[in-house]
Amino acid sequence: MGAYGEVEGAYIVRKWDKGGNKFGFMMFKNVRDRKGLEWNLRDLKMGGYKLISNVVKFALENQGFVEQVGQKKPSI
């Protein structure tokens, strides 16, 4: 992932979501290509597990980030 930015931290939650899946969080800093990072993290497999990624929707640094559908998020 060094081509896109640096991993700042990771946290795996001990609980399961409503669908019975484990989940966690990763933080990146100095991301140069958000779309490329998100694309390369899609449906990644690790140790027999399929990882699903989502970009945080309500973080201040993501306001104005263009969605895949081509619509711009509203600025608050």
C-alpha cells in the first residue's frame, strides 16, 4: 500500500456486525490517490477471509470526495 499512502493504525473489533461478520478499522495518512487505494482494497482476500472496504462518509477530510456514481457529496 506504500504506493498510495502510509498505514497510520489498525484496530480489529472483538464484536460482530449484524450480518455476523468481524470488522475493523484502518487509518491511512498522506494518501496520494484515494480512488486508487479504495479500488485496490475492494474484495481483497487475506488468510481465507474476504475483506470489504468502505471510505468513512462523514469525516471532515472526505467532504467533497467524488463518489463512484459521479455525484459530489454536499458540503456542510
